[in-house]
Amino acid sequence: MSRSLSRLNPSGMKEFFFGVPYYPEHWSEKEREKDPELMKNAGVNVVRMGEFAWDMMEPSEGVFDFSFFDDQVDRLGAAGIKTFFCTPTAAPPRWLSEKHPEILRVGEDGGVMQHGSRQHACTASPVFIEYSRRITKAVAEHFADNPNIAGFQTDNELNCHFQWCHCDSCTKEFRKYLRLKYKTIEQLNKAWGNSFWSQTLSDFDQVLIPKHFAPTHHNPGAMLDYRLFSAWTVTRFQHEQIKILRSVNPGWIIFHNGIMRGVDYRGDFSAELDVLGFDSYPHFCADTDKRPGVAAFSYDNVRAMAGCFIVPEMQAGAGGQTNYFNSLVVPGDIRKNTYRAVGHGADGIMYFRWRTCRFGAEEYWRGIIDHDNIPRRRYQEMASIGKEIKNFSSFVLGSIPENEVAVGCGDYIADQIHETYSLGMPDIYSVASEVHNYFYSRHYFVGCAHPADDLSGLKLYILPHWEYVSGEWVENMKKWVSEGGVLIIGARCGTKTVQNSVTSESFPGVLRELAGVSVYDYGKVYMDVPKTYSFSVGGSVFPAFHWFEELEPDPGTRAVGIWTERPYAGRCAVTMRKFGAGTVFYAGTYLSGALAEHLSTISGVELTHFDLPSNVEIMRRRGNGAVTTFVINNSDDVVDVSGILDSGRVVVGENSGEVPPDGVCIFRCDL
Ligand code: GAL
Ligand code: ZN
């Protein structure tokens, strides 16, 4: 099975799952006695279970015991609550690391990861993969016909704490991977440019995983291939589990929970899942003004990778581990955080975690219920959301978030090409999130899209600074522009090849023809020195950010932005050209939201946006015969959205359209 990963894809969920990750293994029978009833009263219809309990399921090698979990699944089932079970491979038991210490991950400094936390086993290790297959098979076969099992989560947040392994298995597997990819060592030498600094290899067995322990910088081709290999091993690890789960019960919903570094979620990793999960912890951002924008961007980024999503872990309380504790979850936050996620495409929500655990590395991670087993305000808040969700879940489930503006996101290769050769420039995501936030806080319908995705429905697409852009993506963007789209391309796009080397074409490489411009000179602009550069576009002056390019427009391309400072005064900074029914801008500096908005005005494109205070959020989902609008008021004042309500019917909030501070209004218009 392989699913298309368009942002226009619905999640495919048939029911809106509402629940919690549940850890019955941490509690006595007495302490968890009332759980099914309490959950049911809060609207829970699903729990997630088992991801860290391998030691209970296989207490010694080959001895399986699922009786404890059978009992929990049955008791919840009797209350009408289904279970997503998990493959427990995020926390391999001690007998395994004792018997096979070679499965332990190794850091860049050669340090072997000790048993005692989690994620200590290498997902590239053939020995660990074999054990992972065995436990997956055992757990899947055990629950095969259990009607209370809705499906499975694979592992847990693969790569969350550790991404780049240097164990012996990784070196061996990396060599195998390169053999398959390049066939001959000569091809590898050519691809990496090994004639530079005498790096020519005569055999694949000479390949090393690049480490920081070198006098100076490593070969960028080698670094990139290692990052691609590493992500490929994570996909392979998960694939082995999915194959077993699907063969045992093809009806199960299978998902994973991200988003972490070093995983290519837009590749086979997500295409094999029924839905990608995104674990949302908005309170890692302590700045309450920035938090909505940061969270909104994170959801849109997931959609650029794999379409609509579920949230297997939604923050339910302020939490921490041994050396940190994140910002307060104040009354109303759970509700606002929930509806922001749903407004951005979440088709299921589970609150992390049901009850605050009193021991282990997350002692103070506050769940829905406190450590003393008393349901307080957070439980009440969840229960009221559980009721409200029923007012709209039937028509919101499977509907698509509306976007007229999108920022390029979601490509693993482009991201890694930047990470392994950044020149000290801001990364792809920091610029994308700044631009996204600008439009979001001004109440445009903004999202994120991969340049290979179906861009229909978008009016404005902004590709920030992707050094790597593939020719296929250019063809896709060309088609969309020729049909009327407005494209803004940021400096440095298209300058690199898929091998992490510099293109032989004039910049912007593969985008030269579409943008109708070439770069004559370029360099870095230091933001912390007095000398900066500015340019004027139609009477407005903008500062250069981080980078400077002197552009030469092709015939037919207009110079709409002009550098204003000596010695480049009068030279071209921004171009614009008509392409079919659409428009292409190229900016010779790093983009800001303000510049992108200004260029969109020059293009004449008409974008929907609302005149609301900046700390009010608005999002929309379309489908199932309805357009559903979500308004969240983060301000201290009542906000009146009755003017926007139009003929809409309020399904959550005040019918008058008045939204109190920290309040929410959700309304439906028929399509
Ligand atoms: C997630 C993880 C959970 C828990 C939570 C709070 O990243 O999946 O198991 O650790 O964070 O720290
Ligand atoms: Zn390894």
C-alpha cells in the first residue's frame, strides 16, 4: 500500500478519535479502577497503549505474556473505548541489551548509549531489526482478532532523542547502501567529488561515516549521503513492522507519531502509513504571543509532508523531564490548542497523558489527571471538549484546510542539503515559519506545500531558500504558474545539485528559465554590522536580509526592485515576469513576510483576509458539504466576528458571534 502525500489528502479516518495515551502499567489496580468510566464520561473513544512496555510483554527472551494488557483492553472495550496498541520497540528490555550490546547506538564521539532511558537501540542494526520483527509478530498475532483493537502505532517518535548513529552496523549498512546506490566506486568518487583533498576511494569498504573529529570540514557529498542513508534505515525499520501488522490484520489503522529530525516523512515512511501522527507540545514555546503561530506552522508543515494528520499526543499540562519544565497550561489552553490543531487538519486528538506518573524520567509530566488521581480542571476541560467535538466532528472529519497562500516546506533532501552545508545561513524552516507567521497573524488563509504537490487552490506560493530544487518540481510549479499562480522565489534557490555540489548552470540553476533571471554577483549580508543593503520596490524600501544578489533580468523580465546603496545602486534586486496567466518574482535576498505581501500586491492577486486583531486566529476547513470556520481569541478583549459569520451556524461558541478572551467560535456554512 502506498498513499499519495498531498496536502489536499484527507486523513482517511472514519471516526474522530478522541482519547489519551494510557499507561496502566504504572498504576495499581485500585488506582486505575475508575479509569474506563472517567474516560467515557470525558468523551474518550480510544486510548493508545503499550509503546514502552516490552519488558512486560516479553519478560525474557521468547516468553510472551500479554495477559495484563488483555485485561486493560477488555475493560476499556466494555466501556466502548477502543485501543491503539503499539509496537514497543522504543524501549527495548534489559535482557536484550545485555545479550546483544552490539545493538546499542553509538554517538559521534564513540560513546556507547547505555541502557536506562529509551531509544538506545540502533534501528539500522540487523540484530535489533530481527528482535523488532519478533515482538511485532507476537503482539500482532496476539491481538489479531480482538475487536477492541483499532490499530497500531509503530514504535514511538522514532529518532526523537537520537538521530545520527555511528555504530559498527551503521558503517557496514552504509557501505551496502552506497554499493546499491552507486554500483561502482568510480561513480561514488565522481558523485562526491573525491578528487578534492585527495579523497579518492578504491573500494566501498573504505567508506567511513563522517564525524566531527576531523581537522576541518568533511566532504558535503558524503555527509548528505549519510543523512539520506540514516533516514532510509528508519523507514526500513518501520517497514518491517508495517509488513507484519498488515499481513496479520489488513483492517487495522496504522500510524506513527512525529515529527523528528532525520526522518523523511514525505517519502515511503508516511506513504506506507494510513495516517501520519504529529505530537503537539505547544508549551515548549513560553512566549504566549508567539505560541499560536509556532503551533499553526507546525501543523501546516506536517500537511506539506503527508496531508491531514492525527495528534497522538496533545499537550494536556505543563511537563518536564529531569532538567526542564515547560510553560504553564492555563485554563482554556487545552481547548484553544485542540481547536487550533483541528482547524489545521487534525482528524483525531489524544491528550498526553491520562495521568501524571510519579516515577521515572517524566515524574512531573502533568497529564489530564494529577499524580494524586484526582480529576481537576484539566479533566473538566477535556470533558467539555469531548462534548463540543461531537457538534462538528461528523462534517469536519476528512475535510481539507483551506489555503490560498502557501510556503514551501517538507522536503528532506533540501533540508539536509542545507543542514550539511549551511554557510551559517538561516535554515529553510526558520524563514518559512517567519513568512507563514506574518500571513497567519494578518488572517490570510496560509499553509505550507511541497513544490511537487498539487498546488491547485493556491493563489500565492512562496519558495524561501532551497539550495536544492529538483527539475520535476520546477515543471510542476511552471504548470501552476501558467494557469494563473503567483510564485515568489527567494535567493539561493536552485544553486545546488542532488549530490550537494554546486550546479554548473548560472544561478538560479533549474529555476533560471522560469524566473527569467540570472545572478551576476552574490554574497552574505551580516546582520550585526552597520553596513547593510536596502532596495526599493514600487516606492517602498526593504532591507536585505542575510544575503545579497545582483540580478540580471532576461529580456521580458522586469526589474521591480532596485538596490539603493553604493556601489550597487541602480542594479536589480527583485524581478517580476509574466508566465502564461501567472507571475513569477525572484528576490535577490532572504524573504520576509512583509516583502512577500508587498510583491503579492504588485502582482494584483486578490487574497482573502480579515481585519481582526493580530492575536486572533482564523482557519477554515472545507468538505462534506460544509465550510467550517474556526476563530480563536487569544486577546484580552471580546472580539466580534458576527460580520464574518454570514449565513453560518455556530456549532461551538456564542450564537451572537462574540468571542470572549481565550474563547473560541466554530461555525458552519453549507457549501
Ligand atoms: C513525547 C514522547 C512521550 C513523552 C512526551 C513528553 O515526545 O512521545 O513519550 O516523552 O514527549 O515528554
Ligand atoms: Zn547504528
